[in-house]
Amino acid sequence: MYLTTEKKKEFFKKYGKSATDTGSVEGQIALFTFRIAHLTEHLKKNRKDYSTQRSLLKLVGRRRRLLDYLKQRDIERYRSLIKDLNIRK
């Protein structure tokens, strides 16, 4: 599998408060960004995989809602996360 538990812990350790803090908004957004990049590469090769396309759109929506939440709560954390992950609105 492309996303192991060690890789998840690495994302949460880097962007969240700790490796076990899976509820942090920054960690979830980083994880979603990694999954979105992986699914995008898959869809470039398999254009007619509509179930993957649907799950990609759902992930993008989830990430967007979390980014909006973070933007409302703390604009500085939002800006630093956008810069770290190279996400543009």
C-alpha cells in the first residue's frame, strides 16, 4: 500500500503537534494533500477510473473545508501551512 502507518506518523509528526495527534487540522490537511497527489497520478494513467475520480473530488472537498476552518480560526497557521505544502487557493 502506498500509505503506511509509518508514513502517516511522519506526516502528523511534521505538521501536527505529535506523531499520535491524528486530529490536528494541519496533519489532516497534509495527509489529504499526499493522497490527492497520489490519486491525481493514478488518474493520469487510468482516465476512465470513475470511482477514483469521485473519491478524489470528495478528498479535495474535505481538504477545502478544513482549510476554510483553519483560515477562520488562525490565519497565520493557515498561511504557513499553505506555504509548506505549496497549495494555492
